[in-house]
Amino acid sequence: MCADGNGCVLGIDIGGTKIAVAAVDAGGEMLVEGEFPSPSRDGDAMVEAFGSLIGREFDRYREKGLDVRAVGIAAAGYILQGEGILLESPNIAWRMVPLRQIAVEVTGLPAFLDNDANGAAAGERFVGAARGVDDFVYLTLGTGVGGGVYVGGKPLRGHRGMGAELGHIVIDPNGPVCGCGHRGCLEVFASGTALGREAAGVVAGDTDSVLLEMAGGEAGRITGKMVSRAAERGDRAALRAYEIWSGYLGMGIVDLIHIFDPELVVLGGGVSESGHLFIDSVRRAVSERGIASLVEGVRIVLSELGNEAGVVGAAGLAWEGIRERVL
């Protein structure tokens, strides 16, 4: 049995490079876990890998005596949540895949599907920074920007289940072109990719910059991770890049606070691992740019789940689904 006698769920996080799987109990403890490569450039191979992986891991967990009750799936891409279908994914060559149906057929268990950002938000409410919070916004800051929103203790998904694409609110209609094809999205200004691009503009001509040295003297090769490492060493260009980047992120957060009136904003994703370098600047930007009566008292915090956000979030989706069925 799982640790508390209430069984456990199978959490599956599907990304462009790997598929993470874990059995997670009702307290958020991962009892068994594993990671497997994603054949992401071959859609048919991805579908086959997904189905066989679920079957294999489900059997393995049952053989270990685990009482698996449901399957939760968090997948990178656009999800028709009501139908349980992955519409398409920007980094994986598959589309119109009935992921929920596949999971149900393979395991015989209830299955719950959402995108990776909504899954991570579910994880934060399950056992992370948003425990016990009914109204919050989650932003995942990585190669792009994703998000999830909870209102009154329920995830906000919209009429097709594709809501909360927070990375594509427009900050500057004349800004750079986003991966979605439009200009000036929050993702263009507040992702890890954007942090590297911002630093490249700041560092030009600064021959003493540690950051430029890390990039082999070529500003165009600067990445968000380089900016973080250079900022830790006190590099002026890297710190200035964080300051500019934080202002844009704060601008986006102000819009989200004005719209959703959350109690809490949680910042997750790879960039949040360097959150101590920018969280105060973001809070300051929100305070300066927001309507005082609306932003005052809204807490802005970093994710507590780190690298486990995806698979724990997928499990959180399953536990949420089980509770809703009971109610």
C-alpha cells in the first residue's frame, strides 16, 4: 500500500527531452520514480512510447504492492482538456493525440490531462508554495513563459480547456516577434531566452564583462544560465540585465493581478532557480507599476517544487480529479 493507506497515483510529465514518471501518495511523497527519453521528433514513436511506458510502469508499481488509483498527465502543448486530447505541441512532433484515452485503455484507471504549466500550478497547490491558497497565479519561466490560474480553489481553464496562456498577454505590440507569431508577448520579455537576449544588448562594448567572457566574446551566444552565473559573481552587465528583465516580468504580473485579484503569485520554471537574484526587483516593479489598492498585500514567491514540479504537478492533477469525482 501507499504510505497513508489512501493509495497513490501515477504522475506523468511529458516534455520535449524526457518523460518523467512517479508514483505519488496523497501527501505528495514520491514512492517510485523514473525518467525516460522522449523520441520527440517522431510523433508516432512518441505515441507508442507513451502507451508502452504507462503500461510498463503501471505493472511495475503494482508488482511492488502499490495501490495505484488514477493517472495524472501533464504535457507540454495545447490541451483540449474536456476531450482529453493534446491538440499540438511546440517542441514535440505530434498533434491531436488522445492521451487521456490511451492512459485509460492501458491501465483501466481514471486519467486526468492538462498542460505542463497547469500541472505545475496543481503541484504548487498540492504540496508547494500555494498549499491552502484558493486564488493564485502561477508563472513558469523557462525557454518560454507558461501559466496556471486558480480561482476559488478551482483551476481556470476556459470553455475549451485551453485558458491561462499567460505567456501570450501582450506587453508591447511593437515588440519582438514571439514564437506564437505575434509581437510583444510576455514570453518575449520574461523568459529565460529573453534574459539572455537582454544581457546581450547590455554587454555590448563592455570588454571587462565576465558574462561576455563566458560567451567566448560573442554577445549573441549569451544564455539565461550564463547571466545567472555571471550575476552571482557580481557582473554589472548581468545584474543590469536582470533589472531590465525584472521590470518586464513585473509589468506582466501587474496585469495578471489586476485581472485575477489573486492572493499569491508563484514563480516557477528553470529561471526561478535563480530567483534570489530578481525576486526583490520583481516585487518592487509590481509595487511601482500596479494600482496600489489592487497589488498591495499580494505575495510574490518562488516555487517550492523545483525540478519535481512537473511530475508532482501531474500527480496533483490526478488527486484533484479524484476529489472532484467524490464530490
